[in-house]
Amino acid sequence: MTVDPRSEAFAYDPYFALVIDVYYQGDFPGPDVRRSAFGDPGDFETASNLSKDRFFLDEVPIRIEYKNLKVIDASVSCPLENLAVLKNAGTYPFYRILHHRVLFDKSGWIVAARQKLEDFPQAAWLGLFDNFCSKMEHYLSDLGAACVSEDGYFLLISQSGFMRYAAASVFMANKRFEPSHREIASQLTQLVYAPEDFLGCWRLLLEKNHALAGTKRFDIARTAAKTVLSMREKLCLEV
């Protein structure tokens, strides 16, 4: 069981919640059992797949995610065999294992998993980089089409996807797992290997004070993508 460190520094933050990850194996109690375990929680709700509970205790928002240890361990222990899963799910679950504070680890699995993640295979970093770059290029193509057609909705979705996977690729090039979406922008600027050309394009695409013409937006995104792809050489030399 782990807790997000941001949950331990309460502030008047609209995002604030006590976020807990519970890694389990074997039988999993149903929502009624889980609800009763918390006494009288307010606004208790469960995700359709029963993997998340959300509720209030003494007006504090609680978010609990239940993670099947066997499923998680397969990706932690054999990342190269699970690239197809990881390229869609991303590496944020690994980030949570590695950086969230341990509350309870009876079996010692979390400690062992952290050691495996600290020794993450070089080939897996490269494999994930290539997979994320492929998705980045897919969204870049969509972004170009959206800019030409002036389809506002498609433009929004395409740019969001492009920036998500461009950032994920940069994190892989730095051999760092992706943080939460809320921390992507701030942590990008702290990476050792984050070319200024990429960061400059990133800031322009996020700029709110002026609207970029369609072709200009696409040109900036294309420049960012070229910079990201150029980072592959460094990873190849280390594999």
C-alpha cells in the first residue's frame, strides 16, 4: 500500500485528495464490504470495473485504487514482453510504485518491485521510446490534417495526443518514468536531457495569449517531433 506524497501536504488545492494505491492478490472484496470497512463514508462511488473507490471521510476526499499484483508484476518483471500494454497505459503506474510513500508492505513486494524498476532494462527504455514516438507521429499527422481542415475539435484532440506522447518519449530518453499529467510540464524542464528546441516548441504550443495559425502550429509541432526523434541516438548508444 502506498500514498501519493502530494496527499501529505494539504493546501487549498482544487486537485487535493488522499490518493492511496492498494496492491492485492487473491480474492478481492466487493464494494459493499469495502464501503462498510470505512464506517460511514460520504458519497461513496466505485468505478465500473471495481478498481477504484472514491468517497469522503470527515470532508477529506479519498481516492483508492486497487491494483492486481499479478498483473502489475508481469509488466514490472518483464517490460520487454509487455510493450504493447505499456505503450497504451504509459509508465505512470511504475512512477507511482517508485516514488509514492510506502504505508504497508507485508510481503516485501513493493521493495522488490522498486529494485526491478531501478534496474529497468536499457532495451525496454528504447522499446518504449520507439513506441511512444510512433504514437507521437500518428497524432502529428492528425494534427496536420486538423490544421488544414480547420476542425477545432479534431485539432484539440490531436494536439493533446501529440503533446502527451512527445513528452512520454522525452521522459523515456531520460530513462525516467512519466509522472502524473499535472506534473508533466514542470518535470520536463527539470530533465537533464531536454533540448531547448523542444522546450521552446512545447511552450509555444501551450501559449494562451495568442492564437497560432494552423500551418504555424503544425510547423512548430513538426519541429518538436524532429527534436524528440533525434534523442534516439543517445539511447541506442547505451543499449
